[in-house]
Amino acid sequence: MDLKACEVCGSTAEQEILSCHSTSLGRVIYVRCSCGSMGVRLTPFAQPSWTIVEVSGPAA
């Protein structure tokens, strides 16, 4: 799995994945760097193939 560099030490070495799960926005991954810092990554789901063109409120 290709994760971003550590935001504390800048290391691009492989990070330990502590936990991962799906949310309504995408996949959340909790990681730990070899320097000991922890991070959270969000990998968004693919965009839907449909688009909402207009949204209206309840009928009056």
C-alpha cells in the first residue's frame, strides 16, 4: 500500500498499518511511522457515475 510520507519526520519508509475501515466518505487508515508518530489517511471512494443537476426543497 502506497502511503504518504510521515508528516513529522518526512520519512517515506513503509508505515505500519494499525487499523483501517470504511466510512461514508471513503477508507480511513490509521498508521504509525518508525519515528513513533501516528497518522490518519482518508482514501476517498471513486466518484459516482451520475451527477445531481438540481436539488429542490419539499413541495409547498
